[in-house]
Amino acid sequence: MFAVTVSFRIHPERVDTFLPLMIENARASRDLEPGCRQFDICRDGGEIFLYEIYDDRRAFDAHLASAHYRAFDAAVAGMVAEKTVRFYEEVIR
């Protein structure tokens, strides 16, 4: 298992535009990527927190290479004030 967390701080005037794009990306990831096991979106005002689970690092790399992720990333680039990504590998199963 490979876990990814992402914290976004979105420019306040862009949150309402960002969220539907984020939701579309998460749904596509869950529906189209066999290695994506979980993709949760949480919100606190303009802070968006993602919790993603993949089979392994290769599955996450496939996510980053997917057309839907690349389109999402390009569409939201100007909306993001800050982004922090962290990776976690499973210790025990």
C-alpha cells in the first residue's frame, strides 16, 4: 500500500471553481485507475486535504501520467496558493 496526502491552500475567490474540478479528478481516479483504492477530499474553508491510497508507487505514478490528472493539474495551476504533498509506505500489513 502507498498513501499520499496533499494539502492545498486555494485562493479564496477560486475555491468554488477548484472544488468541482477536484471532485471530477478524484472520481476519475477511483473509476479509471485499477491501482487507486481510495481518494478522499476534505475541506476546511480554502484548505483542501486529499487522502489517497494506491497499490504501490507505480500505481501512483500511473495516476500522475493519466490524462485526467494532467488536465486537472493544468486547469487548477493558477488557483493554488500553496501545495504540500507527502508520501507514506505501509509498514505492516
